[in-house]
Amino acid sequence: MKTIIVVMLVAVLGALASAGLLMLRKGRAPDDTNRPMARALALRVALSIALFLFVLLSWYMGWVKPGGVPIGS
């Protein structure tokens, strides 16, 4: 379960890094870089929403349990 969450977080960071690189890369025309960058950012949002829903489902099904910082350790 933790592996899936970590892989999804890495995928979100990868999509964000991809959008950042596309933003910094110089294109021939402004439209050359805007479309792939927007697609990468949309993918990042979709992955983030999917990860959030997966964590909620996991909590509901009892696969993960909420924890906290132990008091007095």
C-alpha cells in the first residue's frame, strides 16, 4: 500500500518537473511550449486527485490507519 502511494507521489513530482522543464525550454513559437506544458500540468492535477481518492478509499476500506505523532516520546 505504501509503495503505491510513494509511486504516485513520484509520478506527481515527475509531471511537475516535466512541466517546469517545458516552461524553461525555448520553443520556436509560443504555442510550441504551451500545449505540452498545459498537458503535463493537467496530468499532475489528475494524478493528485487520483492519489487523494485512493488514500480516502484505502482509509475507508481499512487498508491504512491514521496515525499521529506519539506524545511523550
